[in-house]
Amino acid sequence: MRQEDVSEIWFEYEGTPLKWHYPIGLLFDLLASSSALPWNITVHFKSFPEKDLLHCPSKDAVEAHFMSCMKEADALKHKSQVINEMQKKDHKQLWMGLQNGNYTV
């Protein structure tokens, strides 16, 4: 595929665009919980569904959303004690570990 033919990547399952900012487990439970694993989704590189999906403007936007979700989960589970005690460098290390698939402490 030529670079000029690619607009913006997006995913879909059986005709339903998958919202990048929703947890993947939630999407699976809502759309395909009765399906066998692995979950087969389609990757698209053009014809972005403007009316159905939010654009993902940058990696920084994804990082900010990820950290927001982490803070929300921490607030519900640990009364915000874990994330609030972490330093900025720890937040970056968490994000880099996610990007690189390195989940060791």
C-alpha cells in the first residue's frame, strides 16, 4: 500500500467501527463475547468514519488518555493513592513499558 493511499488507521468488527478510546475488553464484551478467540477485527487505512469515531490526533493524545484512564481506575480501586504517589518519571516509565511491551517493575 502506498503512503499517499493511507489516511488514518481505524479498526472495525463486523461493520462496527471500534472506538480507540474505549478499553478493548469492553469492546469485546459488548460486540463479540460469544465469538471464539482470537478476535478477528479489520484494519482500515482509508474511508475514516467521521460520524462514528473520534480522531486520534497524536501519540501524545493517546498517552494523555491512557494516563487519565489509569487515574480513574486508581481512584476507584485505591482511592487515588497509587498514581498520586508516583513521580512524573514513573508515569513516563509506565507509558514506555506499555509501548514496548515491558511490564516488569
